[in-house]
Amino acid sequence: MFINRQVYVALAFMAVHPFATGQTVHTGDPTPARTAAVFQDCPECPELVVIPAGTFQIGSPANEPGRFDEEGPQREVKIKKFAAAKYIVTRLEWTTFVRSTEQNTDKGCDYSMLPKEHEANASWMNLGFEQDDTHPVVCVSWSDAHDYVLWLGQKTGHKYRLLTESEWEYAARGGTTTPYPWGQTASHENANYGGDDHAGYGVAAGRDKWVGTSPVGSFPPNQFGLYDMHGNVMQWVEDCFSKDYLGLPTDGSAFVVSAPIRATGEFAAMNGTNSCAYRMLRGGDWGDTPAMIRSASRNWAPSPGQLLQTYKSSGLGIRVARDLD
């Protein structure tokens, strides 16, 4: 939502195991979510889930409903064991970081839902919809996200970072090949997202009681024990922009090649800029369409004319990863 997919493509913008309909593939250790290894490096640190090593097909098949061209061609990717945050970083966790570091968090945030005359004052503390400490922090920039993982690393002595794009999709799929880890179709019983026809507004239906963000963990986890991989808020990943998977790493590492963008069609507006002036986003958010919260769906930031280091959106937050010895 709220970032570039609608701009360039002009879209008409846990107790019960929910995955009986998902097709499963080999992913290494098939340990179900209920026995996933969960740990925490410090009381203020995010809870982490061990993601087993494995191999998967990144992207979507050509016949998947809602598919965009940048989701192909599908390629086999090998993922090393790593740890991913069980939840998206919450407002409480972010508040602890800001108070500890006196982090300067500038005002200004796209799609804050504040009246137009107050948009300049929007921030993670000032939005046009209700949040509490259990909600994901939003309106955090690329620089904010990196400052946060650096702080966690300094605090714990471990290598914290953002997920790579391939790690994110592998972790989100949890061994499934269907559009969503719970099956073939989107459902407000499994995720917080928007309307069926265009992005830009939240919808409250069924378990999804929120038109903005929802408290983390409000919906069932996937097979790896991760929450809110689909909907609620998009998540920064490490990779620079790429219009498809041709030539991208197949070892689970991030694509960080800085190169001029030369494209036609939907990406032509990005010509003259650099691939690493953008970073990829994953997961979709509370105002997105079903197509945009699929496991394979890709997005990127910033919006045209804005800077990566300062771009913020009310549909964009942080999930952290950690290297394992």
C-alpha cells in the first residue's frame, strides 16, 4: 500500500493450525510452529524464532492470480539457518530504543490519515488512527531501521540485521507454495489488510477488527511460528531494487548491486536513478489489496521524488533478523 506499486502499475489501489490447505514442499527441518525454537537475547530485545535451513522457489508461477511481472522468473534459492523476529517491532520496543539512544525521529510520514493541514506533524507517535504499545511501530525510515539493528547488535554482541528479500519470502511461506501460507485466497481471519478492489484504505471484517494497524500477534502464526508476515505493515528488507529475479543471488544473500536503472513500461519513471536509491519491502499492509499481501508480492520505497534515508509511511515497519553461529 501507499508506496510504489500503485504509482507505477496504477492499481485500482493461536491455537488452531490454519494451514491444512497449503501445499508443502521440502524446507529442511519440518518442525511445526508449536515446537519452533524461540529465544530472546535481552529483556528489551525482540523475541526470535530459529528458521531452519532449506531450499525453495522464490517468486510466483505465471498463472498465480494477482501476480506481477517482477515476481519472476522463479528460481531455486538456498537459505542458511538464521533467526527472525517472531513479531514486527512494536511501539514499546521502539520507545525503549528511542529513550535509550535519544534517537532523533523527524516528523513527516506518508498516509498518516491525519487531516491534510496536520500531515507535516505526523510521526510514529502521532497518527490519524489509534495505536498502543502492542501495535507495530510505523513511520520509521530506512536509516531508523538500520540504527535499530545496530543498537541491538551493540547491546547483545550478536549480528542483528534486516532480513534479505529471499529470506523473507522463505520465512513467510513456511514451506507452502500457495499464494498465502494458509491457502489459495486471502482471508480477514488470517491477516489485517484492506479492500478487495483498490489499495489505500483499511477494512474491518471478521477477526480483522482494525482499519489501521493491529496489535502484533492478533492472527494465527505461520508454520515457522512467525506472526504478521502478511498484512498489518510492510517490512523493510536489505535488498536494493530489482525489476525481476534475473541475475539475483541464489544463496539467500541480499542483492546490493548499485547500478543505474534502465527500464521500460511500468518502471520507466525510475530511469536515471540508482538501484540502491530504493530498497525492497515485503508483506503488504493494513490498506493493501489481497494481491499485495501474497507471499510473492514485492514492493519498494521511497516514493518518486523522496529520499530513501528519510522516507516514512504509516504502512511500513521493521522486522529484524539475527545471524546464528
